[in-house]
Amino acid sequence: MKLEFIGADHEVTGSCHYLEVNGKHILVDFGMEQGTDLFVNQELPINAADIDYVFVTHAHIDHTGLLPLLYARGFRGSVFATIATTDLCGIMLRDSAHIQSAEAEWKNRKGRRSGKGEAVPLYTMSDAIGVMGLFIPCEYGKKISVCDGITIRFTDIGHLLGSASIEVWMSEEGIEKKIVFSGDIGNQNQPLLRDPQYTEHADYVVMESTYGDRSHGEIPDYVNELADIIKTTFDKGGNVVIPSFAVGRTQELLYFIRKIKEDNLVKGHENFEVYVDSPLAIEATLIFNDNKDSCFDEEALNYIRKGINPISFPGLKTSITSEESKQINFAEHPKVIISASGMCEAGRIRHHLKHNLWRPESTILFVGYQAAGSLGRALLEGAKTVHLFGEEIAVCAKIKRLNGISGHADREGLIRWINAFEEKPKKVFIVHGEDQVCDIFADNLKENYGFDTAAPYSGAIFDLAANAWVKEGLRIPIEKKQKEASRANDVFSRLLAAGQRLLAVIRHNEGGANKDLAKFADQINSLCDKWDR
């Protein structure tokens, strides 16, 4: 009965944990890293083909984005997720595969001109479609017998449509334990979604800490604040460009804008247009509507009972094709442009930034978390210029953030969630936060609330039956690993060169060769010692 930490340990993205119970091999999430990768992650301890099950907390790519890669490497087990998560993964993983292929093709076009080797996508569309065939959709609140000795239950955690914490009951050789994976804990009072539901019992908890060091403060007046930003920008003749996550945040923004239009809060621009420039966001909005009965909160359901779609309004326009996307920036009237990706790392948003960042009359409005190293974080931190599509673009637009809008619980929300357990778990593992935040939050829970906490690094292994560490994880910065790889390559290159010189001497074994042979042999032995080290 073993828990191994793989990804999102002292980092925010790339979530992955490995369970071994009763001879079964289980992953909880298998996400892609986004933004700057700070630490080296432990590789999966077994082959992908030997994994029996994956339990998915929610559909965001930093929790699911490597599932097609798992399939490409031979995984053919079962993937358990909520119904809405299954629906969202169906579009998000296909979108991710499309991005992988498009980026590989772009690199290859450049590479052919410079004589570089062929770039291969991380995975293909067929891998994304293949892994979706392994999903088993599950209802909230229903206990599911996975196999002998393993039962799970999904609880609405209020972070994203279909998001869940996962309770796992385990039995092995007469020992029974329960572990809870929090997933990403949602913020309270979010539009559309219910507040996080609580769990009361667990032996162990693996808990996120994204905002574990800060409070969101008082709930802002999102509607009036957003209306003011739109009006101020439109009065200057600019566009409001919103880098937004296609799933979740885009639908929340549509909810706010519907209220703005309903209450006529943008005087002088009452009929303004809103462009959703993301095929993924458009598909996701349809999925939101399909899952409203199981996921929406009471306020949103009240609109639906009155025959009102809470995420639609006059002036809402969608663009599917690339040509439609390009035309948006040629329309001269002020407009709101909502486009993915939310951290500006890929997708159509980068084109809209190219057309609007240099315009002092425009506003770039951020509405979600920006990971360290992402273009979005750089803009929020005051970058004066950025590089887009090979061009240096001056940052003259207003850079704004809609304060407080977050799908993640803040410090108080996280503490409220963990304090809902009727008895303190034996240990609470703190993950899914920036490096120092994990330690800060772990120390807070330990010192102020009496929890036994740990903030492990990737590679750490814990024996759940014995309540004991088997192995500590290692804090290996990416830069160190890259230096080690560079040093190893240098040693290998020198070793290869020495060997080639040795072969040349042997082929031309003339006077003084024995002396040269001895010298080259000493060089090779020295290089071999360095290679071993």
C-alpha cells in the first residue's frame, strides 16, 4: 500500500500521484506542466502498459494533458472521472493533440530551412481519441467498486464543471486505509458552480495549496468592475482583450457580461459585441449547458427555470475558423475579445496580443492564475516588450487584472476544507503549489491547526499501511539537471574524440606510437572516471 509523488510537488502544474494497492497500479491525474518547469520530476515507476487505472480529479490540462501520451506508450486500463469531466476531456485532449501536431509542423517548417531534424509531436489525435475510449463516466456521491480492495467516490469540489475530490478506500492483506485527493479546491461564491463540498473522514489527505499563502480578500463586485473596464476602454476607442481559459473562466465571463448588458452598465456602448475566439471554448459552453442539472448552483438554475440561458446574450459572436479569427482585429469598432490560452502560452490569444499590446487605448485583462514563467505572468509583472511570432512588440496597452476572480480557494478556503474533517488525518501531504507556498501552507497547518503535514518533493514514497516514509524526494532544479546533462555530453564528446585519435594512432603505428598510446589510454581512463561520476 504505497503512495509515490510524481508531479506538481513544489510546483503548481503537472499533477500526478501513483498508488500501488493489492498489486494494482493506479495514477491519480497525469497532467502536463505549464509555464516554467522548476524541478525535475520522477519518471513513472512502471511502464504505462502496466498501469491498471487512472482516477481524474478534473479536466484541466495540468491534470489530464499527458493521458494521450500514456495511451501512446501502451496504457489500456480504465480512466474513472465524473460525467462532466469525461465530456470536457473529450474536447480538451483533442485540442491538446491538435496543438502538439501544429507546433511540431511549425518547428519542422523552420527546421527544414535550417537543416534540423524532424520534430515529433508529444502525441497524436489518434492517441487522444484512443484514451477517451477508456473513460468510465461516474456520478457525484456514488461509491464505485473499482476492483477487489479498491472503492472510490467523487465529491463536487466546485473548481470547474465536473471537478471533484476523490475518496479512495483501500484494503490489502487485512489492512484498511482511506486516502482523499483534494484535486483543485474551488473558490466559494463562483458564478454557475456550486460551492465546494466537504469530506469528513480520511486516514491520509493529498491536498493542493495554490493560494495557500494568501487571501483573495473581500468578494469583489465583478460585474461593476468589469463594466467599468469595458466602458473606460471603449471610450478611448480600444479593445478589451481577455486571455481566458476556454473551459470554466470563459463561461464565467459570459455570465458576468450577460448581467452587464441586462443592467445596461456600459453607457454609450449598449450594443457592444463580444467575440469568443476559441473553438474549444464554444464546445465547452455547450457542455456546460448539457451538465447544468448536475453541476450548476441555485442562482444559475433559477435563470434556466425562467427560460434564460445564463451564459448567452445579444451581441455574442463566436469564431470557429482561422479566417474568422483574423477578421476580428480588422473590425474597427471597440469590442471585447475572449480567447485562449489563459496564460498566453499558445493559441489564438497570441495573435490578439500582437494586434493590441502596442495600442495605448486597448486593455489586456487577466482573469486567472498566471504561472511563473508564462507570458501572462511577464505582462502582469510589467514587461515593457514581448516577443510574438518573431517580432518584438512594445507593451503600451493597459494591463489589468480582475482582482479576486479565481477558481481556486484561497488560504482561508483551503483551511476551511481541511478543518471539515471530523478527526485529523494521520498525515496531510501538501502539493500543487509554488515552491515556497507548499512549505508555508504546510507549516501553517502544523503550527496553527495541529495537523501532521509534509510537503514532499517528486520521487518521495510513503507506506500508507505502516504510516512511514520509504524514500525522500529530491529537490533537483531543472538548471542543475541541464548542467549535468551538458557536462555528461561534454565528457562523452571528449571521450569519443580521444577514442578516434587512439584509432588513428593504431592505424598509423609508427615511431613513438607506444608513448602516444599510453598517453591516450590515460586520457580515456580519466574521462571514463568523470563519466561514472
